[in-house]
Amino acid sequence: MGKVTGFLEHGREDTSYRPKEERLADWNEVQQDPSVEAVQKQASRCMDCGIPFCNNGCPLGNIIPDWNDYAFRDKWEDAIARLHSTNNFPEFTGLVCPAPCETACVLGINQDAVTIKQIEWEIIRHAWEEGWIHPVKPEKRTGRSVAVVGSGPAGLAAAQQLSRAGHSVTVFEKQDRIGGLLRYGIPDFKLEKWIIDRRLDQMRAEGVHFQTGVHVGKDLSAADLRKNFDAVLLCLGSEHPRDLEVEGRELDGVHFAMDFLRQSNKRNSGDEIPADEALMATDKHVIVLGGGDTGSDCVGTSHRHGAKSVTSIELLDRPPDTRAGSTPWPQWPLMFRTSSSHLEGGERIYARMTKSVTGENGRITALNGVEVRFGAPDESGRPRMEDVPGSEFSLPADLVLLAMGFLHPWQEGLIEDLGLKKDGRGNVAADPREFASSEPGVFAAGDCRRGQSLVVWAISEGREAARAVDSYLSGQTRLQSRTSAY
């Protein structure tokens, strides 16, 4: 490394956010970009450790020490080349990834980890500003065609890799805009949508074709898809939400989180939402069930709508403030986390179970629940959950958002029409190395294969699946794998 004593001289300085009052008044990115000097100081903290566990902590296998060193030495063009060698879209991960690489950082054993995510974002931001990112076209086309169904991070990564391998790639998206979860699941204050559009322009220039408003399995049959393409890659995501099965669920005002977030993102993109369909948190008591990223996004969105109050309820106990003993380094730690949305206000409640929702004239007015505690494991190994006597509660509620995760992809339509086998959780059954489904020529990657996961995992799966599809079509592949990057 350029400065072997950097980690001894400088402490960690996290990304700062715009003032709360300012960011709540708009939908722009909440974080502030540091100076080049500040980024280089943070990059100097990388230890040049003998075994960089951060590489393994990253699902993409990003070669983090290399681009940390390049950033420190002011070799930004070399840094983006190294970063792009393993990650098609570092601007996405640099903004929305929870950074499992940082929790695996060797420095993090007894000090604060290197700000890897912040450095990644600054490298790609610098590269776009300097005009170093251009379309990458193949030397020749293979004459083979691939249909990628779904335009989330897995689909986009696979499409770009396959196009660069020389294949003709068409991406099908059922929504009216490309981006999947990136477009409609993540609020603008975490990922402004022009950032996606900029990449899409590059991909179009590379030869990738996009078809929006096409629900494959409905607007386009599975038979026609197989007939018109040499290979099919499913990147459908995991969109079947976990529901709340309690009395009163049918009351108006109880909605799935993704319906709320999708509509908000559409509105921010200029779409007109009919008044009788509008899901707004304005002047309402909002309760968000679920404490993950989706729940956090609902909190931040509700704040910007002007909610009267926002309460997050989580079924499990509050995690510890520091790494739990059950998740030692370099594992992803069980610990308490606070997002920018949580810093903006609201209350967070743990170990509570919803028992019912009640209302008047068909509309919700209250959520009723009880405190729970967890005891000895049952026969399956899961902790037994029981109600705490006398802990019943009732909270005023005008809008309840269900952010309790997703079960599996929607199976009706395309998956059933293709006759694909499913795993025990309802995902498309596909080999984790070859990504091949039970039907020859049909592959699956991302959340529809592995289950609900992270954007960084989706990009990784898309890249690896592209290698498998390329090998299927060409007999071999020159696309780089996760392990060949080292």
C-alpha cells in the first residue's frame, strides 16, 4: 500500500448526510460527497493485510485492496478499471449495498473498518465526471440470441455481460421503465433514477435491446419466448410478499410495502396517480411492520410525505449495539443498525407481534398487538415464541405497511408455463454454479433462484449466470468469473 501506517494515523470518517430539514423537503440523495483528499485519507487506512477477507466478504469478489491503493495514489483511472473488472454497476452498490465487505475487513477486528463503500462510490463518481466510461462493444457478434426476463440488477448485469460476449440480448420488463427493484423498490433519496438511466444509455449503445411493458407469460407466451431465442435467462426477482394473516387484514389502509414504494417512485418520475388509488402517508399515523431495508425505505418515504407519526415494529428482539457473539468476524454481524431514514424521526419497537387490526366504516384505525419473548428452541431448532402476559397494546393507525419480506417469485404464468422445477422454498430450482433450470436452455439467476437477497448478490448472480449462458451457447466462455479476477 502507498501508506502502510495509514490505519495508525487516521480514524474512520463515515459518509455524512445532508441536514435533516433539508433532505426531508426533497427526494434527492441524502448523502454528501466528501472531498478527494478525505477519500484518499480513508483509502490510506487499507492495511495491505496478508489475506484480504474483504474480497471474500463481497459477493462480487471485488478486488478491494487494489482500488483502495489506486485511489490513495491518485490513480483514479486505474481504480475504475480494477473496480469494473468485477462489478458492472459500482454506482448502485456504492449507494445501496450494506457493505458486507466492511464487516469482513481485517482492520475491523479491533478497530473501525475501512470505508470501502464510500471509496467505491467516489471512484465511480470520479470516472463518470472525467468521461472515462464508454460503451464496450464485442469484436464480432455470435449470431446467437438471449432473452433476459427481468431488468433488475441481476438481469442488467447478465445482459451487459452477454452482449459484450457477442450475443444478441433482449431484456423484457413488465413495468413501463427499466430497472426492476432499482427503479421501483428503492426510493430516490437512496438512488436517484438518472443514475440508472445513465447506465442504460451505455448498454443501449453496446447493443442491448430493451422491451418495456411486456409481461412475459402473459403478453408474450413461454412458447414464443423459447421459439424466438436460443437461450432464456430468468431474473424475475422475488416478488411474492409475505402477508399478514390477522383479523382485519381486509380493511382499507393495510398495504404491501412494495405497492407503497412503487407508487411513490412512479409519482416522483412524473406519473399521474388517480386520486382514488393514491397511497400517501400525509397526515397519517403510519405503522411499518418489518425492520429491514424495505421497512426503512417506507419510513423515509413516509417522512417525506408528511406523516403525522411513523412507528416501525419488528417481531424479533432488538439486536445488540455491537457484534453478537453468534456472528464472529468475518461473518455478517447481528447488530443494531440505524439508517438515514431512522435518523429522520419515528419510533422503533421490538419484540412485538400484531394480533389484529381494527377500524371503522371499512377503514383501519388501530393496530393491536402483544409483546413476545423467545425461549428454548423447539424440535426444528427455532426459539419458541410466547406472548408476555399483560403486555397487550393498541396503536392508532391510518396506514399499515407490510415490509415483512418476500416468499419467492410469482409462480403463476411464466414459471408454470415453462414447467420449471422449484426448490423447497418455491424458488426456481437451478444449479448454483451452472444456473441451469430443469428445462434445457432456460437459466435462472438473482432472487428468483437464491431467494430474497441484496443488490450486490443479484449483480454477482447475473454475471455468473452470463458465463453459464455463454458457455451453453458457445461451448466455452471468456467472461471473467468471480474467482478468476484475482
